[in-house]
Amino acid sequence: MDYATLLQILDSTLRLATPLLLACLAGLFSERAGIFDIGLEGKMLMAAMASGAVAFLTGSAWVGLMAGIGASMVLAVIHGLASITFRGNQLISGVALNFLASGITVLVAEDLFGQGGRTPPLEGAARFQALTLPLSGTLSEVPLLGPLYAEVVSGHTALVYVALLTVPLTWWVLFRTRFGLRLRAVGENPESVDTAGISVTRLRYTAVLITGVLCGIAGAYMATALQAGFGREMTAGRGYIALAALIFAKWRPWHALYACLLFGFLQALALRPDVIEAAAGFKVPVPFLDALPYVLTVIVLAGFVGKAIPPRAGGQPYVKER
Amino acid sequence: MTRLPVWADVVLVPLLSLVLALLISALVILAIGADPVEAMRTMLQGAVGSAYGWGYTLYYATSFIFTGLAVTVAFHAGQFNIGGEGQAQIGGLGVAIVCLSLPWPHWTLALPAAMLGAALFGAAWAAIPAYLQARRGSHIVITTIMFNYIAASLLVYLLVNVFRPPGTMDPATARFPAGAGLPTLHDLPLVGRLFSPSVPANITLLLAILACWLVWLLLWRTRLGYEIRAFGKSEAAAVYAGISPFRIIMLSMLISGALAGLMAINNVMGESERLVLNSAEGAGFIGIAVALMGRNHPVGVFLAALLFGILYQGGAEIGLWTSIPIELRTVVQALVILFTGALDNAMRMLVGWGFRTFGRRPAAGAA
């Protein structure tokens, strides 16, 4: 594999890792607060449809992004109601919302555009355009690092950089602010937070809403940046890969970045079977690469690579003592 | 919260959930500019208005009974098996291997062997998540989801590279020998005259009903069933009573996987007569809705599976004859899961409130 091919693959790694990363960090907030969320997939899908449709109708990717965040937050609120207010089963709620998104996105897109559940292709300002970072032209002459900067780091849409910046931001919020301390506490031991006079309900709703926002950006990225428009089931299990990455990262923001880059790299490789064949010397079946994130996650879950211990109060509704 | 009478909990809460799900679906239909009454009529007409419709409704219901029972058995042990979809697909692999390996002379010989294949493969696919849960504490919900995806990738690989007959483009196995074909409801005595030869519903329906009875027997009439339920209710108490968590998790998940795998007898052996990609078509997930709606009891599962059969066949008719896309049935399915599973407490509060407001107050001391 030559350097140019490697750069191409790294470039698509970053593009494909972005929705995983946003969804993974979304899940991080929710699960750190003790609310399991297997509905990341549904929220992304909903956001993809809403942002694709609104971006087409208004001609603005940014308005589309807002619509996507809004749609994702509607599902987040339902999940919050079911799992916080009504103390229902969080896993079942996630499953239900995934199906809800899967059905309703097609119904709405078909009703709006009549194109078999897709939005029409987005063009111009209705899509996020690639940004060229400063100096990438000048620096591209520098051997090795220059092309790396120009080809891989530069030339992505704004949302890719947003996703990358969300990593340190998440770390800072969780581990350097009072809100973050309380958020983590409420996922480990809600009784103690309650005893300190802080509302468990409010903290958990905040976390669930942040999850909604981040999943919204992830979905909008899918429809208005990575691809040009919404197509049915376009998230194709990315919400679950993000969930896998979250476990792989053991619920830590920086590790989430590494896990998502790894899974993004696997997805990028799956698009280039010729490269793998040249590098490995034999034909690696594409389905094998597709399954690898899931297999890796199972191995991590099995505790063979250090134990993945979820937040202690995860999945349990909080009942105030009377 | 008011304590509800058993009949309200078992009948009223699911019915109320269903009514709410249908009402919201009606609003969705209105919102996309179609007529909900018309949709309802098309659905019922298409699903239960003719023998042809019933043939499909019962065919879908058969699959849903198996996956619903699979979820039910795991639920009673406190395990949430979302892996029914993968287990059913791998069960289909077992059926295909059995059916293709011998030139079966008659279905009566092929059926038991295929059932064994389906159950073993389905159980094997549930075994690893079960073991990881029982021994290493890996969350079964996550591992079974992962195994659904691994199953899908595995089948893509196997169907494209291993089982695809030379010269064909379809990622599917060869057609099963004619001797492995199951009789449809048309071929049965008595009821046969009602159905046309083309109905997909087949004798697997009878196996499904038998499975309902066996699961009831297992859960409420055997020692193992008692242990499963005790473990599901309270792990600590069960352990104190000498019940081994490892054994219960393994056995309940193996039975659950086997039931999900047995679904493949219906769709792979009974209907398509070859293994195709994505053979389960979401029936594994519908099992979750069926188990929740059916209150984790075989009788309830049977009724809920019938309901979802109507919904599925009716939904297909809606997609065919009206402007409403077929995905409407996914929405209804989602809402049923949401109300019966996640908003369960809210439904109970609603019913309890109804009782308090409109019900007669039980007179103190009255017999």
C-alpha cells in the first residue's frame, strides 16, 4: 500500500468515524448518568430524516441541523419520560424508539417527497461543504506530514471538527465541572446525590437531553454531510456500533475517540477490499470486516481485555425512599 | 399506586396499550393525509376477511409464536434476549444444512431432523451470550445485539461464498429437495378445503401451538420452570434456595435460542424452501412485542402473535392498496412495545386512576 492510498483510507476513516463518535459520546452522557440508551440508532435515524428533509425544503444545511437535533430530542424526551418519570424498562424503551424511528422516518419522507422514503438529493448550501483548513496549500509541500495535513486533517465538513472538539469538551464537562461530578455520581449512586439535595430527576433529564443533541448532530451529519440526503435505514446499525465503541472505551471520552477511530478504520477498510488483499496477501471477506467491531466488543465485554464495568446504577430507575 | 386486580393487569393493561398504540397510529395516518378508518378496513379485510388473508396471517403468527415464546422463557429467568433475530437466522442455517444434506424421501422424516437442526443452531447462537452473562457478567442485551449483527455478517459470507449454487447470482442456498417440503394448511384434512394451495401457512402452526403448551408445562409444571421463575423474580432468594444462577441462565437461554431457531421451520422449510439473506425479516424483534403484549404467558403469546399476524398481513395490504407505506406496521409495533413494555407503569397508573374514579369501592367487611 502506498502513502497516497493510506492517506485516502485515513481520510475516509475520519469521515466514517464522525457519526460513531458523536453517537458514542451521546451514549456516554446518558449511561454515565445511569440511563441505558440502546436507542442511539433510532435518534440518529430520526435526525437524519428530519435534517435531510428540512435542509432540502429550506436549502440550508444549518437549519437542517437544527431540525435534526429537534427530532432527536423528541425521542430523547420520550425515553426520559419512560425511564425516569415512569420508571419503565430502559432497554425496552430503547428498542421501541428504534422501531418507531425506523417506521416513522419512511412514512414522513414518503409523504413529503413520494420518492420511496428518501429525500431528494441535496445540493449546494443544503449540504455541509468541506472546509479547507488554513495553510493546507502551503504545508502540502512538506514531506510526509504536509500531505497528511492537507489530505486527512483538512478538507472535512464543519461537523467533523465539531465531533472532534466534543471529545475534550466532554472530558472537561465530566471530569472538571461540578455538573460532571454530579452526573457521574448519579450514575453510580443516585441516593448520595439525592441526599446532597440535588435532583436526580433533573440531572438525568439533562443527560438524556444532551444525548439527544449529540445524536441529532450525528444523524444530521449522516444525511447532510457524509451523504447527500436521507435514505431509509441509512444509519445501518451505526447506533449499535457506537454503543459497542462506548463499551470498548469503558465509558471514557478519550477512549471513545480511539474506539470510534478504530471502528471507522474498519469501515473504511471494508470499502477497499483491494487494499486489504494487497496488504494481507490473501482475500479477506468483507463480511468479516463488517462483523469485526461486534466481535471485538464481545471480546471486551467478556473481560478478556480488562473488564468493562458499566456505571453501577445503570438501568435502574431511581425510587426516592419514603 | 392502586393495586390492580389480576384481570385488569392481564387483560385491561395490554388492551389499553393496544388502543393507545392504534390511536396514535391513526393520528400519524391523519398527519400524512390519509384516512385511518379506510386503513383499518383495508387491514382487517386483507388479514381476516378471506381465507387467503388468513393463510398469511396464520403464517406470520406461527413465526411470532416461536419468537414470542423465546423472549418469554428468557424473560422469566430475568434475561432480556434481543437476539431472537440472529438465533432465528442461524436456526435457518441449521434447517438448510439438514434439508440439503440428504435427498429426503418424505417430510415426516425431514421434519424431526430439521427441527433438531433449527433448535440446536438457534440454541448454539444463544449459548455464547448466555455463557458470557453467567460466567463473566457481560450484559446479555448488548451481547445478543452484537450476535444479531455477527449472525447477519456470517450468513452473508456463507450464502455468497459457500452455499450459493454455481451459476446463480442470488445470495441464497439451492432449493431444498421436494421431499423436504412441508404440507400447507391446504393439505390438511378438514380445514384443508378452506385454504387455497398457495397459502404459506403450514403445519408448523400446529407445532407452534404445541410449543405454547410445552412452554406452559415447562414454566409452571416442572421443577426447572419453578427454578427459572424463582431466579427471575429474585436472584438473591433463588441462590439462597440453592438454585445455581449459571445453570438457570444457561438453560433458559438455550431453550430461548432453540425456540427462536425453531421459527425457521416455518419460514425457511415451510415457505421459501431455501435459505435466503435476512430470512427472519424482523420476526425475532416482533417476538419482544409479542411477549410483552402477551404478558409472558403462552396463552397471551398465542393471542398476541395472532394480533401481530393480523397487523403484519394487514399492514402489507395497506402498503399495497393505499397510499400509506407498509412501514406503518413498524410504527404500530414500536408503539405497542413502548406502551406495554416501557410505559407499563404509566398504563397501570392510568388503569388504577380509572378504578379509583369510576370503580365501586370494595365495601369493608363485605364477603
